Amino acid sequence: MAEVKKARAKGTRTGAKGAKQAAPAEAANVMAEMTLDLKPAVLSVVASNDQPVEVAQPAPIPQARGDVLRQVVSETVAVTARGALEVNEKILGALQAQSDAAIEIWRTALSAPRLSDVIRAQASGTRQAYEAASAQWTDIATTTAQWFNKSLEPLQSALHRR
């Protein structure tokens, strides 16, 4: 018994690799079909004296909304970038201050002549380091909250203008 195999076209493979390769082409075709012609439409109107009169329609509103959306998104990106840099700077400063404080505690402890001085230096240094770290991380949390609020302001103002 001889079996006959059906011939398949090269591009009809249904595997994951074939789907990944076909997806961008299909998406481009769909996007090409979906593009809108936003040029003003011209209508011909026949007047009572049988002469056609051309009336131009105004451009549709979506173009203006798109420009506003682009502007709002660019403002949001700029504010978000500034906020991220500010928070990043504060985090790096806090980490540097904490590592300097830890080194100072160890220096003090190693240079103390007696065990009681070592314990006192460790306790005092640890308390000071904790207080400084607590203040720094509170500041970072406040700055982060302000960053998120400022990042949302352009979007909120655009929604309220609408």
C-alpha cells in the first residue's frame, strides 16, 4: 500500500516559529487597512439654480486629540525621568552615608583601648546610623510619592480639560 502525502505550501507552517515570523507581516497589513484618511472631505451640493457648489468639511477631531495625547505623554515621560533621577540620587547618597557610618563605627571600635569603650562606641554609632538611615529613607519615600504624583499630573490635567 502506497501512501500519498499532500504537498504543503512553504508558508503554511503552524509552529511557534512560523507564527512569530508571520505576526509582524499580518500586523502591518492590518494597520495598513486601518489607517484613516484624515484629509478634509469635499462635498458637491447642487443649488436650486442647478450649479454645483463645493463645501469643504472641517478636519476630524481625532488629529487634535492625538497631538494633545502626544504632548501629555512627552510631559509625563520628562517628569518621570526627572523624578527617577532625583530618587536615584537620594538612594545612592543614603547608601554612601550608611557605608561611611559603618566604617566609622568599626574604626572607633578598633581604636578603643578598653572593651567598655568598644561597646559604648558600637551602641552609640549604631544608634546614630539608625537615626540617619531612618531620616534618609523617610526622605526617599516622600520624594518617591511626590515623583508619582508629579508624573500623573499631566495625565490628570488632560483628562480634566476634556
